[in-house]
Amino acid sequence: MPRFSKKVIGTVDAAGDDVNAYEAERAARIEENKRRMMALGILDTANALADAANAERVAARNARADAASANGGYNRRIERPAVKRRSGRLSGEVPKDYSAELDSNGTNRDLWEPVYNEERYTLAHKEALGTSTKTWTLFVDGYDAKGNRIYDPVRGATCHQCRQKTVCKHTSCGGCGELRGQFCGDCLWMRYGEHVDEANDAGDAWRCPSCRDLCNCSFCRQRKGLPPTGTLYRRAIKAGFASVAHYLVLNNMAGDDDCGENDDRESPARVPETPEKETEAEAEAETQPERRSEEIHAAGPKTPESKPKERKRRHDPVATPRKRSRLLALECDVVASSVAAAARPVEDEPGYSRRR
């Protein structure tokens, strides 16, 4: 048969019948051999030998990995799961129905909109807020001469708040004694309003914000089901609070809605406002706009008669023709002078004359 010829369907020759009979006989012998092997247990034995050989290879590989990790190398140990993963469709499990979690538009809002707990603090949290008698200068400790922060993975210490390993002053909690009680000077001042030197001078008597249940780092707030604060320091200082912790606690006191306005005035949380003594010139400058506004309100609205006359340029129909006539006269004088100059002969060279 040619290579690209079409096979005619419906015609079977004698050779095709012989091939089909041979294939059927071969398949029958294979099935009978399988039944004999199953009866003798040969297939189970072969599978058990294969599993044992595979287990020996895994054990040898794990032994080499343990020896390498003991010498400081990377542990490449292979741990097989106790329960093999199987497809739910193949195992026959009933699929979960997510229709109850969908809103009216058919969108599962729990997948993209997080749900947080209500943030409330008690009087114990307010009393646990830190204070400081010294003033801390930001972005100096742990920075080089160019103002860049010094990071050192060997000699540096990790701050629980910013999680940066820097070479600077850090606190040490006398209560937990863990890494969560280690704060750098900048974070301790901005987030909790405390001075790192005063905390270190207190020794074991000082307790970290985590032990006082005041830590506002992202990890601790996430464990409590609260959203992260982000860069809240500038907003807290602008509102008159000493730190972010004072801002959060005093604005979210339990059982007092307006505690942020009234309750924190007598506490050391707010930065005390000490207005400077005003001079007579400053007092006069401040009261001048008020006097001006009082005079305007007392005088009342101005009538059209008392309104000052404004200077406006009005169109004068007589002045425009006069200007035009003057311009025309000047143009005529210029043309006449130029014609007269062109009529005079040029006397620079003898015997030569021309007209322009």
C-alpha cells in the first residue's frame, strides 16, 4: 500500500484475521499468567521487595544528611508524610458548599476583607503607660556620620518593634528576659514614650511593653486580632500625645467614649502645652484682625452711596479720531522728508549724481 494512500474501510483480508487471532490469544495468555501469579503471591512479593529497596535508599540518604548536618552542613533529610494525599474527587468526598459565605453579589467577602476585633483598654493599661524625665534625640544613636543606620548581623541586636539588627542601645526586660523585651532607643521613644537609658538604669525592675500588654508591633497586634498601626507617630505627636501607645490607649478606653478629650488631660500622656509669654507687639498683632472684624460687623453692609468710586477707563469716542489724525499727519511728514532727501544729488564724488 502506498505511503499516503487512504485505507478502504470495511475490507478485511486473510492476513488481518490471522493478526487479530494472534493478539487475542496473546492477551488471553497474559491474563492467565497474572491469575497464576496472584494465586501464588508473586505480585505481592515483588511489590514488597521494591518497597524495601526504596526504604533502604531513603535510609542511606538520610544517614548521609544527618552526618552532613552534624558537621555544619545543610540538612537534606527526607521525611515521608504519614498520610498520603489523595484527591477528594477520587476518594469520593462530598465537596464543601461555599454558598453560605457569599454575599448578595455572589462574592466571598471573607477572602479579601479582614475582620478585626474591637480595640479596648482598661485603667490598668493606662496606669502601665511609660513616662520619661529625659529627652531622646531621634536618628542619632546607631547612625554613622552621614546619617545612615548601622546594620551588623554579627555584633548587632534585633529590636522587637522594627526587627532590625543594628548597633545601638537596646533594652532588656527583667520580667520575660526574652527577645520580645529588646527595643532600640528610637522605637522605645516613638512607640512608647520611654527613654532607653532610664529603662537600662532601672535594671530588672523594668518591664517591657509586651509584659505590660502594651506592645503595638504588627506581630503582637495580629495575635490579638487588631490591625497594624503603620506610621502613627506623627499623627500621635500632632494630636498632643507623648507616643503611639498613649494615643492608642487613651483614645480606646473601655466604657469612656470621650476619654481622648477629657481623661488624658490630667495624665502624663499628653505633652504639656507651655505657651510663651506674649509681647505687646504680638498681642496687638493677634487682636488686630479681631478688631477689624468687629468694626466691619458693626458698620454693616455698605450702601451704593458710601461705596468709593473706582477708577475705570472709559471709551472716549472723540479722543480716538484725534489720535488717528495725529498719526496720519506724522506719517505724511515722514514721507515728504524722505522724498525730498531722495531728490537731492549725492556730492560725495565729483561728476556723479543719482536719484534714489
